Amino acid sequence: MTNTRELLSTVLPSEIINKLFDLNLLNPVWSYSFIRGTLLSTSIAAFIYFIKRMSEKKILPPKGVSRDHQSVEVPGQIGVFKSSLLEKDEDLYIETSIPSVTTLCEAFEHGLAKRGRNNKCLGYHETKTGPYKWYTYGEVEDMAQNIGNAIVQKLGIVPSNDSHIGIYAINCPEWIITALGCAKQSIVVVPLYDTLGADAASFIVQQTEISVIVVDNLEKVNNLLENKENLPSLKNIIVIQEYEIDDNLFQKGKNVGVEILPWQKLESLGSECTNKVNLPKKDDTYIICYTSGTTGTPKGVILTHKNLVANMSGFLRIMDRFSPEFANEEHTIISFLPLSHMFEQVNHWSCLTLGFQIGYFRGKIQELTYDMKALKPTIFPAVPRLLNRFYDLIQKNVHNSGFIKRAIFNLAYNRKIAQLKRYTINRETIWDKLIFKKIQENIGGRVQYMITGSAPISAEVLETCRVALGATILEGYGQTECTALCTLTFPGDYTGGHTGSPAACNIIKLGDVPELNYFAKDRCGEVLIKGPNVTKGYYKNPEKTAELFNEEGFLQTGDIGRVLPDGTLKIIDRKKHILKLAQGEYVAPEKIENIYVRCDSVQQVFVEGDSLETYLIAIIVPDMESIKKWYHGHVKSPASSEDICNDPQTISHVLSELQTIGKEMKLNSIEQVKAIHIDLNPFTVENGLLTPTLKSKRPQLRSYYNEIIKELYKSTNATLAKK
């Protein structure tokens, strides 16, 4: 008689059968008839599985494009690379992927014509589980027209590119409707946001001479009114949340010379106005996006309609070549990343151009999953920090599972990896149904595409999210000065550790950095960008604008990159010593070091960060006289200098000293180190860690302490995970 193992081998892979027997999940004495009966349904399921496998839709490069050569080195120009998706060999980049679209007003009209006035456009919901309410494309068009007319005809703003309107609000339909209304009048939008701080916000309002600010809530209205003496140009505050306005607020505004008006009232007034527009040209400014930087006053990046159209065209060109059906599908995107940042602006305008639906979160990132479940988006823009949370949650659940669940998870994971390596991505496999469905349902259960940027993400996290979420995840690299992205990964690329190839809207050049031993001939150097997505400069700041570009007109990013053999870009270093942490925040380590070195216990200090970590660490060369004095007064037991430095009590004491003086000098929490290593050996010119002028050689210090830094992060992360 045929045994159980032989029967099962006709429909199941051998590793699954072995696992089932190893775990005693199959009883050898089960009746032959029982096994044979169950095999009928199993055979049907297996047949369906193999039919699906044969009909898998693979994400393949377009004809003439290879994943092994994702960019093209420009002939005769060492270290200059362009997209491999350009139509003509002589092209360096494109301004638009849709000939009729050269401004954002034309982009919206394209989406309106593509989907029709009655198609859903902007959605919102007011409770955790409540359904989304939608404005149609036609309604958005009309409201934007009304807002633009009212701003000009009722508030007296001149319809020109010299006029500026502030928007101080979280993402909501009124944000982008106001922006579109301003664009129709060639008025420039200037976003404000909480993390700028009061002083920076005052500087921006003064520099751009804003007289009208659109605000979403009462708290922000009060902040502006209380700071009115520093905002001399402010005359009107438009409040989105009308229910928060009362007579006291109107009077408070009147007392300082500010008229307060509900947004809905302004829109209604606009409907009574004569319909006049002053449409922009492609080189007109759409937005001035201020970056906080690490020191000094914020810089206003001037971005034109051409900049945004070119940047979103870089994204659309990739999608058109790899997924031609994308533009004609019904897609919905969740909007929660700040519209005050350019990444989300490009997401918005790309979707509006194609007539997609945009649903807004309710403003609480902690409750984003409720918004996702209600909206059920198909497109999910995310930052690495969020993907890291998904990864941590998955790893924690696997770690806390029993042996059987872990074994099944690992089997499912490996099966999905094999699928990724066939350039196939979906969430319809048996493994998705059994293992990953709950994770996918937490983000609505329909996500097909994810786009991540703003900070690096590890290959391991990227792989895990691709497997578990069953979505195409694209990783981009860029900065505000090139609108948003300058490189983007190919759809279906399952590898990690790089940021993709040059977008079709720009070329990338590697500039020699001899002081750090990086040279373009070795396919390494400072990442330089040129193209129609690059800013013309900083608003009213010619000095910083001049520093932004090199003599050939390339934008200087300050990042060091390496072009890999397959033509993708990997960011490997910084030219200037500014660190970017995993949450996207920038810190200036030398500023922190100059504060910490004032501690009694510290002789020298090297502050370091990792773009995959959310906190800083430091290498400390101690002042042993001070350390010994403290040690003998508090610990008292005799010990060598080395033992004293390795004593956890000493480490805790020095770390406490650092954080105390850091707090006194007003370092924020991100700038404070969370862990330290104490090394008796000083940094010297002789050991190559200092320059002849006694300045720290950061690349050499990073290399010298590389293993210690890795171990310090590993041990600290393990400690934090237990808390």
C-alpha cells in the first residue's frame, strides 16, 4: 500500500512534508482512505497554485533596458550618469512626460479631463471608523477657483509671482485647494510648520512679507496673534476649522490689526466674484519651501512649476516604462507625510495629474492604521522610520512565537523571497493568506505601491517589508533643492543598499573630493545634480545660492556617492560633517562636540551617528585626573585606569555629565548622545586622527572606531529593546 509520505509527495514540496513529519503534525497510522480523501481538495488547490504560478505577472524592464545597466554614463564625460529610460540617445533629461503639462495648473486639468468632474478627488474622515467623505475633481476645481478669486478680489492680494500666501496647517483638502487656487493666480505658496519654531516662522513671514496665512486650528491662530509684533506684514488669518472661531477670537485679532475669516466663508465670497485667473508660466515660482538646516536662519528654496512637473515626470516615466497600466488604474493614496515638505508635494501632484484619489489622515500619526483601514489605499508613501517600525513589529512577533509558528513563518518568508527574485510581487499567495494577511490588513489590505525616501533604509528592512506587505516598494534619494528625488529604484528590484538610478529629470555627476580620497574615475565622489528639477536658488539669499552650485552649474549635495556596477547610486559618506539620522533629522556633530568637551571628565570627544539609527553615540577620551577624583569619591575600590574607564558606573557618570551640560546649552533630545565608549588613547596627529592644526579627521576616526561603533549600537539597541 502506498504510504502517507508518498501520497503527499504528489502535491506538496518535500520540505513542507518533512517539516510536517518533523513536527509530528501527520500521524502515520491515519487511514489511507482519509489521506486519499483529503488529497482531492489539496490537489485542486495545488493545481490552482501552479496555474497562478504559470500566469505570474513579472515586473520586467522595458525593451532595451537592463537591470544590470540601470544608468548610462554620458559619452566623453567621466562620472556623469543619466537615466536609461530616455527616448533618445542624445537626451540628458526630460522636462515633462506629458507634452500638454508644463505647469501644475495644467497637471490638474489633465487629471480632471482624464477622470471627469464626478470622480473622487480629495477625501477626509472625522472619526476613527467613520467613512471617508469626498470632494470630486469638479468640486475641487470650483473651490480652488473661488479661493483664488477671493484672495485677489476680497483680500486685495495682487495676482502675481511677487505675492506670497502662507499655509500653516496639517494635510487636509483645504491645503491643496488653497495651493491650487493660488497657482491659478500665479501667487506663491509658503508653507509654515510647527518644528520651525517661533523665531524661524517669524523670519519666514518677514522675509516673504506674507499678509495672509491659512491656518487649521485655534492654537495656531493664537500663536500668530501673540507673536504679531514680530509679524508686521500679517493682515488676515484664514481659519479652516470654522467651529473653533468665536467672537472673542475675532476681537483678539482686531485688537492687533488682524482680520480673522473662516476658510469656508472665503470660498463662499469667491463664488460671488468675477472669475478671473492669471495662470502661471512654467518658470514661475509655485512654492518657497524653507529648510530648517542645522544652524542659522532657515533658507527658502525657490521651486517653480517646471521644477515640480519635471520631478513628478521622473517618477511617472519609470512607472510608465515598467507598469504601463499604472496610469489608467483606479488608485488611492494616503496623505500623512507633511505637505510642507516636497516629498509629499510631488506625491500629491503626481496623483492629481493622473486623476487618482487622495485621502487624508486625521492628524494623529499614532492612529494612522485606523485611517488606513477606513481608506484602504493602494499607494502608501512612507519614510524609513515607519518601515523600521513594521520590521521591528514583525521581528518581535516572530521572536515571541512558538517553534512551529517560527518554522512556518521562515518557510513562508523564503517562498516569498523566491518569488521576489522572479520579479513577481503580489499578496495573493497561500503564504499571504496564512501568514501575512493580518499585517497587510493593518494598512488597509490593498496597498500595491510604496515609495520611501528622506533617509536611508537597510536592505534587511526593505526585504522584510516587500515580503510581508506584498507591495512594490520604491526607494528614492534627493533633497529639497532638487524638488524631491534625483534617483529612484526600478520597480521589481528586490535588492537593497542603494537608492536606484538617476531619474529621467536630471543627470548625476560625481565630483572629485581629493581631501577624502574620492575620485570620479573610481565611480566615487560628491553627488552633483543638474536638470529641470533643480532649484534656481534660495529666496533673497544670494550668498547661500552661490555656495549651492559649482562652476558648471551643478547642485552640490554634500553627499558622497558610489555608482555601483549595475548603474545604481549608493550614498556612502558626507562631504560636510552633517549627519542625517534614521528619522530624517540633521545634526551637526562638531557643534555638539564643542559643548561636550567642556565637561570636566572629557578631554576629547568624537560624536557619531548612523543613518540607520535614530540616536547619536560618542567616543570619549577622558580627563583621567577628574575621572579618578570622582571614582575614588564614589566607588572607592582601587582600580587601574583601564578598569575605571570600563566600569559601568564611570560610563554612566560621564554620560550623565554630557547630558547635563547639553541640556544647559539647549541641545535638543536628538542632539544628545545616548551611549558612549571611553578610550584612554587620545586622538593625535601621530596616530592620524588629528590634522596638523589639531582638527578631528572624521573619516579616519569613523574608520578607526568602526567596530566599536557597531558594537556600541548593537548593545544599546539590545538594552533599549528590553525596556
